[in-house]
Amino acid sequence: MSEAHSTPLGQSSTPWQSGGPSEVAARVIDAFENAVRSASPKQGLMLSGDTPLFELGIDSLKQLEIVSRIQDEFNVRIPEDRLYDIETCGDVATAIEHQLQAKTSETTTAGRPAVEPTKIRDSFQDLPEYRRLRSRIDMLEAAGCENPFFAVHDAIKGSRTHLEGRELIDFGRFNYLGMAGDPTVNEAAKRAVDHYGTSVASSRLVSGTTALHREVEQTLADFLGVDDALVFSSGFVTNATIVAQLVGADDLILHDELIHHSIVTGSQLSSAERLSFPHNDWQALDEMLERRRNDFRRVLIAVEGVYSMDGDYPELPQFVEVKKRRRAMLMLDEAHSVGTMGGTGRGVCELQGVDPRELDVRVGTIGKALGGAGGFVCGSAALIEYLKYTCPGIIFSTALAPPCAAAALAAIRLLEKEPQRVATLGERAAYFLKLARQRGFNVGSSEGTPIIPVILGSSILALKASQGMLARGYNVPPILYPAVEEERARLRFFISARHSEQEIESAVEQLAEVLEELQDAS
Ligand code: PMP
């Protein structure tokens, strides 16, 4: 024991003070003393339970490293929430002791391991979750960056948006086919409001199913080559609430590692085991199924038609082959592929010649290429009938709003009448990709889709590049850590059929200048 342990820890308000330092307290003090000594060997040490960590002269990363090592020594984990309460050496020891006790003690009356009540706080702003968020926002500001999130747009028209009175060329929304804001789609939505009102004020099950809902569902199903469809108030709600109807405790969900958060949420709400496989790697999926298939009653594989961070897509025929051979179900999320992929916008099935009836479940959103807001699932008549009667997102939620249902219906009809919108989108995206590659931008694996990232390698650089583009009249939101790994932080361009060739040329040109300026300044 170090000499500091003969120092009374009695000034400490921690519970282990009465009988002198406990073994845990002694080891905590020891660990901090050693760290302080190796950081500044000459420093005289008299640590006690009350010594604030900030007075130790070691930075917060080092403090965390020590705390982490002590946790390993005692084989416990201090909950993250609790870490934010720790201010002194004594607090570290108390938290460790508490975890040790929780490990051996009975469960609480709620049936879970005991947790230590946190300090009483006056308001929400003192909660660690809030403080964590606040410190991230403060860090942005300290780095001289404006917060790019929740920017307030005053008007949106075609490929342009207005921010604080300035007109910008817009690469920041999923209006792939220009259906949002299209006069025909707007008209249809207005007529629906006149006929049904802005809301049906009921769930679908009770009184919220209108002729419009059934018409959009049948039109979607016909368009996508399946029996029937069911529309929800959002794509997120669709995914978050259908997965648990498809799999349960004896089942496995295997999803692409880049799958959308809504499917992860849906998986968490089911009691199924969840595993991810490497991005677009159907061979890895096959190997996982070879090892694990027989451990489960049912397996649900989930992939996307186009991945929204990277703008690439799966080899669907291979996934279909694997799922058939391994007796699994395949769910395809076409949020970014309906309207954008295949000659007439019918998605990756059309692009790759897959019979849509080979898929077990297909989901999508109305909020991207289809000009409204809402989500849908489609497939066999039995699947839709089952989900209609069981899915909480249908039974316990107000039905899709009439103007959004009407917008989707009008958008699908327009798309059937004007398939050249898909071709124009494809041409514009290919043009952007070609110019970006010519400039040497890192566009990752994007190919043949309207989502084109420019990977910059750091969140700060992505933020500054986004600001540089804003100053030059372009809305290109950054994607930062933790949405992607720090080295993969990026700008992400969403291309629309509404972009002119000239808008695309100027955006690439301006980005090259912005990046050059940032490089010169660094
Ligand atoms: N799935 C994917 C792949 C998505 O990208 C999104 C939205 N970004 C959703 C589902 C959710 O759709 P919505 O925006 O309609 O809630």
C-alpha cells in the first residue's frame, strides 16, 4: 500500500470512511497515485477520497483509462450514466463497490440487478444524458463550426431551398423524382384535404380506412408486382413495428451491418436474437446461416435496396438464392430504391430481374421518391392481412394523413406516365459521379444510385466543407461521427431529377475549391 493509504480518508463523505479505506478505496488511490507520479514524478502526493480528479494534473482521457483499468481489475462495469457523476477518487471507489455489491446481491423488487440511485438533481439540464449532448454541441462551437442541424428552411421549390432568406441549390433532401412540390401532386393533396380533411382522426382498424387508403395500397401493390400493400404513418414506424410480428423468441434476425436504424429498432422490439453480417456480403451471410440456421425456428434476413449512407446496393439474386437454400425469410427495404432503380422505378427487383414474389417482405417509404410522408409494406395477400390485424403501428396509431396518401397515389401515377423521370435521375447521378471521380473525390462504393458521398475523413473537415458550400450557395449536409465512423465522415449529395446539368457541374467545381481552401488553411 502506498503511504497515502495511511492518510485518513476520513474527510471523505463516502460510505467506506468509517472503518478506514476499504480494499477497493486503497486500490483506487494506488492507481491514481501511480498515474500522477508517472505523469510528474516530482509531485508530492497526499490523495484522499475527497481529492477531485481534476486536481490530479492528468487529462480526462487518462482518468478514464485509469478508471477503466480499475474496473477490469475488479471485473465490474460502472454504468455510463454513473460515470458522469464521478468527481473524486472516493466517487470512483464508491461506484466500484456498488457494482461489486450489485453483482452479489439479490435482484430488486423490479426483478433486475440493484442499481445505485444517482444524486438528486434539480432539473433536466443536470442529467448526464443532457450534459453529454450539450458537451458535443459545445465542442462544435469551440471548433468554430456552426451547428448544421435543424437549420430552419423558409421555402422549398424544385431543386432550390431558402435558408435565412438565401436561395440555395439543394442536395440535402430525398426528392429524387421531384414529386414533392410537383403541381400535379400538390393538387391531389389539396383535393384530399377538401374531401377527407387533414386527418382521419382514427386508426385504420377503427374508422381510419378510407377509399383513398385502399386505392393507394392497391396501386402500390400493382406497381411493385405483388398482391397487396399496407400504408403506415411513416417508414420508420413500418419497420419498427412489423419485425416483431414476423419473428420472436425462438428466431434469428440477420441484417446487413449498414441496415437502417428503424429495422434495428424493430429487431430490438422482437425477442429474436439479432446478428449483423458484413455489408453486402451474401457469402458471409451464407456461412453464418450454415453455422447457426439449425439453432432457430425461423430466420429473417434484412437488406436494403439502396444504402443511404454509401449509395450502393446488394446483389439481390444471390441473397434470394441464399435465403431459399437456407430456408430463411428475406425482407427488402426499398426506401431509397423505389422510384430510383430499374428502368421504370420499380426498384432493385426490376433492375436485377428478380421476381418480386420471391421476396417475403418488402417495405418502403412515401417520404422519398413518392412525394409525401408515410411508409408501406407489401407482399402476399396473407402477409398483408396478417399485419393489418396485428401490427401495433396500424392498430394503435392514427392512419396515414389523407394529403400524404393522395400525394403517393398521384406520384405513382405520374411515375407510370412519365418513366423518363427515372432515366433523367440516373443520368444526373451518373454525371455527378463522373465529375466527382474526375476531381479525385473519394465517393466510396457509390455506383448507379442517386446517393453520392464525398468521404473526407474527419467530422470537422466535413462540417467545414458543408459550411463552405453553404457560403457558396449549396445545401449539402455533413454526415458526422457517430452516424458514421470518424474516418468515414463525409458530405452526402442526394441527386434529384430536378437538378440541371449545370447545377451538378457547379456543385462539383465549388466543392473542389472549398476543399482546396480548407487544405491551404490547415
Ligand atoms: N428505411 C430506410 C432505409 C430509410 O433510409 C428511412 C429514412 N431515412 C426509413 C426506412 C424511414 O422512412 P421514413 O422517413 O418514412 O420514416
